[in-house]
Amino acid sequence: MRIISGTYKGRRINPPGNLTARPTTDFAKEGLFNLLNNRIDFEGIDVLDLFAGTGGIGIEFVSRGCNSVISIEQNDRQCTFIRKICNELDIKNLSVFKTEALKYMASCHATFDMIFADPPYELKQLPEIPDLVFKHNLLKPDGLFALEHSAKTDFKNHPNFTDHRNYGNVNFSFFENK
């Protein structure tokens, strides 16, 4: 994994082989952030990274000037890895919480300018995640939510759905708080 742009551009992050996360491919991450560059100003925004995995997406947001990133990951080894990378890069504005993402969403009282979620593609509750984001008012007005998923899941009929993109086998659906 590499950081595409910003303060840490070009840095490589090499997760150990014992992590169970499926990192977003560099190809898909580059496509995602190219699209986001045209839709949001990264400077000063607050980001929630659900199902953070290896932390690559959250670190990419920090690298681009976000005010804060909260990364939610339930796997202890993956949380430890994200914290290790943040220490190595001297990142102070990324917080990692070891908890289950759906439970965090239900108890969170903060709102975010940008939410990114990369749940396991086989997660039974994956189709419910957009509803939970809006039910729990996690997204600020005019905020953007990006959900990574497989081609098997279609969100085009969701009332907050705005766009869909695919990069190889990686699909992103976008939702806005209108």
C-alpha cells in the first residue's frame, strides 16, 4: 500500500501477513480520491473511517490535510498496526478505537464531514449501513458517505444515494446528507 498524495505522498505501508484485512487496492484508492478531490475540500474536515482494516484510507485522509480522522476497527492486531504506523509517521490527528463498527455507529454522538466504510463484503448487515449512517445522524449537512462493496450489492434505490463507481472488483457507492 502506498500513500497517494499530500504530506506523506509516496510512503509505503507494508502490513504484516498476519492481518485479516482486505486493503483497498491502490488502483481503487487512487480512483476514489481522484473523485473525492472534485467533490470535497480535505482541509479541516472531520472524517470517520469505519472498518478501518490496515488504516490506509484514514492515513490518506490525514495526508491530505483533514482536521481529524477517527478509525474504527475491531481486530486488535489491525488496531496495533494502525497505531504503529501513526507513531512512525508522527500522526497526531488520527484516533483508533478498537470496537465493532455497527456498535460504534449506534452510540456515536459526533457528526462528520466525510464517512468512509469498507466492511467485509460478506457482512450480513452491509446493506443496512447507509440506513444506519442516516438513522444515527452521523453525517453533517452536505456531508458525503462512501461505502466500498462488491458488485453483488446495489444501493441505487437508497434515498440518499448519489453515485456509483467501480474500479476492477471494487465498487464505491456514494451518499449525501441532503
